[in-house]
Amino acid sequence: MHILRDENGNLIPHGAHDHDHDHHDHGHAAACDAACGSCEPEGGKCKDQTFALLNYMVQHNTQHAAEAEKMAGELEKQGLADVAAQIKEGVTEYQKGNMYLNIALTLYKEHLKENAAAED
């Protein structure tokens, strides 16, 4: 089973499926820990929680979209083109959502740079 953690570290079931990517921890705290070393939700050590989480989400969603595309290809080979078509539509929506998350990530990086320059 694929396990997610919320911002408080609580486990959230995400569904059972096979993956090629790492599933040690899929939550907000893990994203912050990866980017900052440790994360305190109320603006403690990790100033860039939002950056860490957005970056994590883009990468994670990209992996899921690739898995879904692979699944669609397998279903097409099995003669289930109608099922594959629906999955491909879902992949398109993943990609569209990720486009918006990437734009947000880019804008957020710019704000971080502006704030850092203003502090100097």
C-alpha cells in the first residue's frame, strides 16, 4: 500500500499499486525535511516549506502520470482501448495541473529571491 503523511506526520492511505519510486514518506513534513533538514509548521526552522512542498508535488505527480501512461499502454495491448483512453485523459489533466504547479513554483522562487535581496 502507498502511504502518505499529512503535515502532522499522520499516515494517510493513498491506494494500493506498484511503484518504481521511493515511498519512505510522502508527506509535507518529508518534503520540508528533504529541503530544509527539519520542518516546524508555524514558520520555525524551514522558511521554504511552500517551495519544498510544491517541488515535491510536481515530482510526485510527474511519476504518477508516467505510471498511468504505462498502464494505458498495457491496457491498449489487452484490447481495452476505451479504458486506456480514459486513463490518457486523466494523464492529460495531471500534466495540466503540473503545469500550473510549475508556474506557481517558478513564481514562488522569484518571491523568495526578491525577499532575500530585500533582507540584504
